[in-house]
Amino acid sequence: MTDVMAVKTLELAGQQQCQGTVFPLVLEPLVEGLDLDTTINWLAGQRKVLRDQARDYGAILFRPFPLQTDVDFDRFIAAFNFENFPYRESLSNAVRINHTERVFTANESPPEANIYLHHELAQTPFFPSHLFFFCEQPADRGGATPVCRSDELWSRLEQAEPEFADACRTRGLFYSNIMPADDDPTSGMGRSWQSTFRVESREAAEQRMQQLAVA
């Protein structure tokens, strides 16, 4: 086991300059053959620094770190000591499969489905404070996950479309969602209203929605 761990920053194609910082920040271990236990101990000791960097830079890309499985990834996330956000409590009807307490698939949509850039769980009142992504099996082609800084996007939107931006700010946004009556694992948005609201009857679902409206 390696006793000392240090990292360096990298420059990658596609990085952007956003509000005086690079996006995303890319960190790489200086030590080759790094083991997972050393990595977890380092993360636990650096969690405040890394949290601050994630806030200041918008995102951190850890490359390459010794993560091979979903269990490794679970330990990696846990080292940051964030409160876990169980997907079952999210009120999202996207079909996702839990692998561990903290790790679930991004989406079970078929490969031909396009998933556009979006805020995670923007359509629900419950959403995570931070997101972690991990690729266990790289795609044969494509497969990249796009990310952007929302504050930078909003700033550009205000400049390009000030009337639309003002309407968003003053009028808000309304979502309409039709959920299936039964779980459909073949659809990206196939989680039924029973599973989404964790109820068995329409009356219970209506009561749940009324509670959410009051909240």
C-alpha cells in the first residue's frame, strides 16, 4: 500500500474557461498503481478541499483513479460524507436500477434514445446536492456524458434572450407529466405512478401530491 498520495491538475481537450476558472477541473494521481484504500483515505482527508473545488470549478474529473466496480464507486462517494439521496425518494419516473445504496444506473432508455442536457431532477421538489458519475463499461463508440455550468449558461441566456430569461425568472416553469399505470422497464420514463409516489391507490397518490403542493 502506498503511504503518500498527491495529485496534479491536467489540461484536456474540451475544457472551457468559465468565470475565471477552468471547467471541469481535472485531477490525476502522481502515484502509479494506486490502490483503493489509499485513495479512500486521501479523499476522506481532502473532502473539504474537494468540496470547495467542486463549488468553485463547477465539476471535478478524477482521472485515472483505481475504481473498477460499483462497490468501489460507492466507497468513493461515501468518502465525501454527503447525506445519501435514495433514488426511490426522488419522485422521478425515469427507470433506474440500484446497484448499491448510493449507486444506480443513469437511465434504462434504449441506446437510440437521445437524452439532452438537463438539470438532474429539476421536475421534482427533491433533488441531490451533488452528482457523481462513474463509467464501469465504456461504450464501443460515443457514450460521453456532457456537463455544463448552469450559472454560465444562464448568464449567456440573459445576454442572448433577455425577454425569455425575464419570463423564466418572473413566471417560473410548469411541468406536466403523464406516468404509466404499470412499470415499463423498456422505457426511459417507465416508472409507474405507484412506484414514483410509493403508493398503491389513486387516492393515496392524490393525497401525496396535495402534501407536496402544500410543502
